Amino acid sequence: MNNNTRQTVKKEKIGLLKIVGIIIGSIILMDRTIAVLNVYGGIVSTIAGLAVVAMGGLVCMRLIYNNLAVYSYKVIIDELILERSIGRGNHLVVSIKFSDVKAFEKCSESYDSKSLAKIQKFAISKAIKDWYMLSYMRDGELRKIIIEPNEGFIGTLENNIK
């Protein structure tokens, strides 16, 4: 049995045109907002313009954060490690000892976004049929995560979870 296994899950790359469009749209919206609110005074229109720029920046950051993120699942000896990488930075999100795992099961199509709201999701695709739920104990509390492993990684997890 291989004690060191790794899987990386990536999303499609985000288009440059989409980001440029959001930036240009924010600039145009800011310009129109300032023109419309100039009637109420310079301070109101300036604050509204800055709010539009801030919202445009937040939307761009969210797009970049969600679309450039890469999830890495690693099995190292007796532990499952989940990392989120953006660019060159790897960030350890969850580390789970296999002895703490209570259940590992395929997500059914009956799950919806409301029932999965309080569960950490480490899956990229929207296809629930490819997701697996892992329940584990941490600090006396039952926690759940969703991952999107391939067939080889599923076998490794099933071999390690007893």
C-alpha cells in the first residue's frame, strides 16, 4: 500500500476578458454614479464612486480567489491533509488523522446547497455525483468536509480509513 498519495483538483482558468470587463465596467459605473450624484454635492458623489470602485475590486478578488484556487489532497502515513493553493502559496486548511474519521461516503444527488451550507467544501466542480463526504471528530465536535477525489485516491482513502 502506498503511504504517500497526492491529488490536485483545479478549476478552469478565468478569462482575462472577464476581469478586464469587470474593471472597465466598474470605472464606467463609477463615472455614471458620480455624474448622477453630483447634484447632492461633491462629498456624496465621491463616497459613492469610491464604494463602486471598492465593490468592483471585491468582485475581481472573489473571481480570482475562486477561479485560481487549486485544492491538493495528500495522504501522508496516517493523515489526510487538505491544502488550498493560490499562485505559489500553499495554505494548509485541514489536517485529519484517519483514526478520527467516522464516515466516508459518496454524496447523493439529494444534497442541495442549503443542506451543505455548514460543511467545508474542497470540491471544484458543481457535479454532486463526483463528491464524497468525510465526517470526522475534532475537539469533541463532529465536522464534515466534501472532497472530489479520483478513483485512485478513493481507493487510498478507503484503505486507510478503518
